[in-house]
Amino acid sequence: MSILIKNGRVITATDDYVADIFIEGETIAAIGKNLPVKADKEIDAAGLLVMPGGIDPHVHLEMPFMGTFSSDTHETGTRAALFGGTTTVIDFVLQKQGHSLKEALAEWNSRAKGTTVGDYSFHMAVTDYNDHTKAEIKEMIEEGITSFKTFMAYKGALMIDDRQMVALMQEVKQQGGIVTVHATNGDMIDYLTAKHKAEGKLSPLYHYLSQPEVTEAEASNRFAEIADYTGCPGYIVHLTCEGALNAVRNATRRNQKVFVETCIQYLLLDASLYEQDFEGAKWVMSPPLREKKDQATLWAGINQGLVNVVATDHCPFMWEQKLMGKNDFSKIPNGHPAIENRMELLFSEGVNKGRITLNKYVEVASTNAAKIFGLFPKKGTIAVGSDADIILLDPKEKHTLSAATHHMNVDYSGYEGWELTGKVKTVLLRGQVAIDNNQCLVQKGYGQFIKRNKVTGKI
Ligand code: DUC
Ligand code: ZN
Ligand code: ZN
Ligand code: ZN
């Protein structure tokens, strides 16, 4: 099967030109003007932007968490991602404390293999680092899982201590991987949470007040210091605020590079959403939404090259699941749905509002994640030999976000009624038209597990 995409404006992280793209099988075979080829199918992209498929390196699909499971499966979540122009996601495997990494991987494989619609990879979350786990790091890297997630919070379930962090980073550096981190001070948060509860302060607002900016700034700084000491490549997930970004900025003064991911919600939403009764539970996530000054810091951080990736931390829960915390904010499952909306929100609010350029858009929505996590140049760009993961986006089409029309398996939207400019019209995944005309044209099981390369620590 061959496809010719004609007359599109091709945007990568570095280029912007009009050309045709010829796809043979799963990959891009030629790029040029008036290519002398005959294809089985032609797509006219005149007036459209032709860009690499989005990569969301932070999603939680069917994740066991806080006594329940996030509500998108690997099937529904990756299908919704495709509708929104994200062709590859990286999901988190969670080691159970006291058990092996291999057991956890087997559990996640049993859910994802044969059910996933879009392409996927896994990060391995190390929640219990010991001699047994140490021996498994190399094996995971050989399986193509080259990133190891850690939690500095959620004590008793997910958190590792600083001893384990140092030891893990030394081993991961040795083996050619990267350590990623949920960088918040778990002990401080546990103390503030307990204090608010003892005072009878139980509404979603107190979720926010139990995780102040300092909890993130302190842990981000600690992580950067440990990464510097061990020499291991480090990546801070879902960074939300000025204090935490300043910790990273400080690390650059000794020429240290710590990769930073923020999520679309931290750029666009703020903590005033918690000032309503239980409705605020829709945005109960960790870390919580911050303030307007933090949004400004994050947009600036993107343009300064300090913030490298815009992801989602997609972790949806049905409203009924959120109600588990009706009388106690600490029992509200943490998380927010966005896997389908990230690319269009970032385009509309970022590119169309003049906050970032088109090249920067591709860089933070796709290319940098591919480079940091060992997927490049298979994924994350439009180039001869790369996978034909391509989106066609109409930069002028207006549309409205709503739970009534989205494809995520969750019964509310964090962006209900938002009017966006810029719509993903057609999505190709490995040379197949996956989305066209608001229809999904690939089946459950089309998505492949993508083995990743060792990381370089450079982009
Ligand atoms: N934060 C969330 O909001 N959900 C999943 C895990 C996390 O760290
Ligand atoms: Zn076991
Ligand atoms: Zn997290
Ligand atoms: Zn997460």
C-alpha cells in the first residue's frame, strides 16, 4: 500500500516547507515537490499543516490507583489519543512493593497486548528498589524499556526514599537509561493532608492547599542534586510551578541538563477551579493546578528551552469514582482526562494565540519526547525512513470540546464548552489512515509496542 500526501505545509521541529510526502508500507519513502510517483491513494493536504504524530509520554491507562482503576483502557485511551492527533503514548507499569519488575510488566502486557489501537511503550515505575530490582534494570532495558519512573510522594504505595533514589540512579546510568520523577515532598504533603483533615477541612480546595508550591520546589531541587551527583540523565514529570522550574534553572548554572515535562492543564487552568464545592474534584490531580503566575512561567520556560515536553498525565476517573472522596478530599482519585485534547488545546491556545511558534509546537508535542526517550528518528519527525505517523491539521477550523463528543471513557470534560481554533482532520499511523472524517479506521490491536533505544541524555 502506498499513499501520497500532496500540497501540504510540512512542519517539523526545525523546518517549514511545502512538499509532497510519499509513503510506502509503514514508512516515509520520499519527500519533495511534484514527486514522480504513482500511489494507491492520494490525500490532498492543501491548506493543511502536515506534522509528525503527537507523542504523549505520560499517560495512565487502566491503572490500579487509590482503590480503583483509571477509566480508559489501553484500547479506549489510545483510540481517543488518535482522534486528537497523538499516535504514540508511553504508559506506566507500576511495580508492586515487595514484588518484581517482571511481574508488573507481565500484568501490563496482559492488558495492552492485542488491545491497543495506537502505538505505545512503557516506563517502568520502580517503587521498591533492592538487590533483586537492581538485577532487573538491565533486563528491562533489553526489553526496550529504557526509562524508570520514581515517586518522591505516595509513601507506603509508590514512594522510594533518597537512599533508593541514589542507588537506582547509579544503576540506571550504568545501563544507559533515564530516571523520571514525580517530584513532590511526600512527607510534607502527608503531614499537611492529615492536619487539614483533623481540622475538618475536607473539600477539594484542601487537596490544593496540602500540596503547596514549596513541596514541589524542594523535591525538584533534591532530585536535580542527586541526578548531578550520580551523573544519571533525569526528567521531571508534570512540573507545574515557578519554584520547581527555578530549581531546574539553577541546575543549568553548573551546565547540568534536567529534562522537564509540563502538562497541558498546568499551562491553561488554575487553582481558582478548586474554589467551588465538590465540582473542583474534576481537577483534583497531583500536583494540583497552580496560579496564573505559574502559567506564565511555564510558557516562558517552553520558549527558554527549559520545559522540553508538554504531556497530559492522562489519568481519567468517572464522576462516580470521584465521588469516593465526596466527604474527604484525600479519597478523591487523583487525575484528569486530556489524552484526546492535548494537541488541539496546545495548538489553539499556544500557536494560534501567539505564545509558541509552529516549530516549537512540534518540538514539545512530539520531537523532544522521541529524542529523550529513545524513539527518535523512528517517531517524532517527518523524514525519509521514519514511521509514517503524520497528522493533517486545519489551523482555522473551529470546534467545541465536550464530554458529549469526546472519545475518552470518562463522563465529564475538564474543558467543557471550550471553543478551539485548529482541528486534527486526518491521522496516519505507520502508513495507515487511522483517523479521517471523525472516524477511526484502524482496529483494536493495530497498536504496536515500540521497543525504545538506550537514551543519550541529549536532545
Ligand atoms: N498524579 C495524578 O494526578 N494521577 C496519577 C498519578 C499522579 O501522580
Ligand atoms: Zn511477587
Ligand atoms: Zn505523578
Ligand atoms: Zn502520572
